[in-house]
Amino acid sequence: MAMTEDLEARARELRLAHANADTWAIGYPEGVEFAELHPLDLARTRIPTDRYTSPDFLRSEIEAVWMRTWQMACRSEDVATPGSYASYTIADQEWLVVRQADGSLKALSNACRHRGNMIKTGCGTASELRCQYHHWCWNLDGSLHEVPDRHLFTGIVDDEYALDEAACDEWGGFVFVNPAGADAEPLLDFLGDVAVQLEPYHLDRMRATMSISTDLACNWKVAVEAFLEVYHVQGIHPQLMPMLDDVNTAYELIGPHSRMIVPFGVPSMRLEHVDDAEVYEAFSARSGSNVTHQAGAGYKASGPDPAEMFDAEGRFVGDHDIRQHLIDRTAEVGAALGHDYSGLSRDQLVDDYHYLIFPGLVFNTHAGGFLLFRIRPHATDPDRCWFDVWRFAWPDEHGPAPEPAPNVWVDQGTASFGQVLDQDFANLPRVQRGLHSRSLRFVTLSGQEVRVAHVHTAVDELLARADAPR
């Protein structure tokens, strides 16, 4: 009897703590749970700081994690036609994704077998892979084609001088590579339920409207982990609190990956009063929804005048609440653009379905668009990482798809990435510096940071696998 009463009391406390979920009729998919239902044992809440600062640990991670997992190299539209290529760097390894004549893809080692020069850089189209240093040449499939003055070399066997291959596959409009090559598990097995969950968003239909790369003065995990929880919103992004409910965010662990569902169009339960006009203004300024895509190239349809949507007290004057209006408006805009949202739930039309594809692909997914971050480790420095940002939108299906935005490199501090990312990028170097403190032996996590803990669990599993006898 006492146990039953305890369970009932805990259920009442949970409902009270997450009252917004009932008030705003927020729906969650099966499998996601509030932070209170993701208990962590003591060991998983204490993460040693040397995992973020040790060069030795970085070397172990690169070998066990980054050389043995699938990672996004480029988009399919970057290598759309036979002969098109895109280079990809992971740590100190260079790869070249090349579209073959039969439409398949190969990821080839981007190092000349003669003296090591990178064969190609960036993106482009070629009929052959010729090194510009001494003109050694390979076919698009990586087989050796030509060695100038070959009679002066000794012991060159064509098969032995083919370019090495990483595993390569496509999903959702992305091209993934795995340096493990023939030892790599199939990409869809690696993605697991993530691929199923994301299918209704039609990510392959999206096109980049922004592509920026930079480097950050922090460990790659510090950068990844900054986007795996909304616990930090109240401190780093207070301007978001009127339009998203951090308290009612729910979490799911999916193999090595994870997701969280962040209710949008709903004020945080931490705020005492937010009127509907504030919710709408914050949502319109910050959301990745198709309601607020930048104009141009058919990415935005006209909408109602906000001045006519609210009364003098800021209350929404429509037949429903402001969240339902945003849901209805998203569906309306999507229909006008020819988008297929039939596989999305009511809540998916407005909420942020946020994913980590381990180890370093992070994205906020919305109906009609998504914001994508790719984080990669520095080859030798645990205090640095590489950070790529894309904003994708689903263009108007009644016209041709626009060309993806070209990639631009931006040095930190020389340009704005938008208010939210500027806030994160200003904070992350401070986190990294603090992790070097001799008085700090570990960081301490809560259930709201279960996805952060899960990253370390996945890393540990791969480290143990790498150390296992073969």
C-alpha cells in the first residue's frame, strides 16, 4: 500500500511540475520522457574533466571513435553528377567523396600515393583524379590510371597503388563516410530508429540557405554538449524563454544517438506571465519553422499582420490559442509551398525535434526546415574543434530547387552567426578554460543533461571495443 501511495504521489508531483504539457495540450512521441524519468547513477553524473583537456584522451577518441564511426561528409546535392567530388577532413585524415558513373559514391583517400599531396580540395567536377604536384593520376573509382615516367620507378603494381576507400553511403540527402572501410556496419544499422523518425521530414528535399564554417576554442564534446540540453537557456538565451518551454522538454536515447522534444509556441514555466504577443514575437524571431524562413527563392509565404492578431493586452484574438495558430499557420504555409507534412503529428508542425547523430552531427528539425551543426575534433589540440553551420529550408515545390548556399569560412569574432549562436560561441571558450581548473576534477550532470552523459557512454563503449582483443 505504501509503495502504491508513493507512486501516486510521485505521479502527482510530475504532473504538477509539467503542468504546461496539459495546459497547452503538448503531445510527445512514444519513447521520450521528462528528465525526472531519466535517472542517472552517480558514475554517469560525474564526468572527469581530463576527458575534455587531455591530448592523450583526444588521441584515443580520434582512433576509437572518429576513425570507426559514420559521419556526415557533405550533402548529396554537392556531388550530384558523375565526376563531382567533395573533400572531407576528419582529424589528420583527408577523404574525397566522388560520384561514380553509375550514380554510386566512393570515399577515396585524398592523398597521392607518390609524395602525399592532396589530390583535390573543396568541391568540383573532374573526369579524373590527377595530382597537380607530379601529375600521377587515378580514375574516378580510385584505380591507378597513369604514372608519368613510370619506367623510372621500381615495383609499382597498379592494384597496390589504388586509393584506399572509406565506407560511403547516402541517407536523407546526406553523404556519410566511415574511415573503418570494409569493417563498418551498414549506415542504416548505425542510424537505427533515427532514420525512421526523421523520414517524414523529407530532409532530402531541403536546400542550404546558409553554410558557414569556423573554429572554436573548446573541445569537440564541449561544443556538442552545449546543444544537447535546454537547461542553459535561462542563463545564456533568456530571449528564447517566452517561446519555448525548457521545463517540459522530453528526452530519448537511441543507440549512441539521442533526441529531445522542445515545445515551441509555449512560454517557459520558469516565467510568471508571458502574453500571447510576446510568444509570437519571440517565435517569429527565433524559430526555424517555415512560418519564419527568410524571404527569397520561394522559402516564405505572406502571413497575417501581427498588429491585427492581438488585443491591447497582448491576447491572441483568434478562435484558438497562439500555439494552435502557429500549428495551423505552419500547415497553411507548407500546403502553399507544396510540402508533404502528412507524416508529421500536430505537435511536430511547431515543436523542435532536436537530434544528435553521434558523434558530432546536431540539428534542430522543424516542418519545412532544419538548422544543422557539424562538430569535429582538432587533430592534436583538445582545446579546439571545427564547427560547421547550415540552415536548410524546403523550397517551393512549384519551382526548381535553388542552388545551395556556398560555404563561407568565418574567423571567430569577425562576424555574427545570429544572436543565439553568438551567445553560445562567446560562452564555450569560457567553459573550456574552466575545465582546466586544478580544483575541478569532474563536471556534475542532472537528468536534464542525460544526453550529455549518453555521449560519454557511447565514447566509452567505443574505447572499450578498440581495446578488446581481436
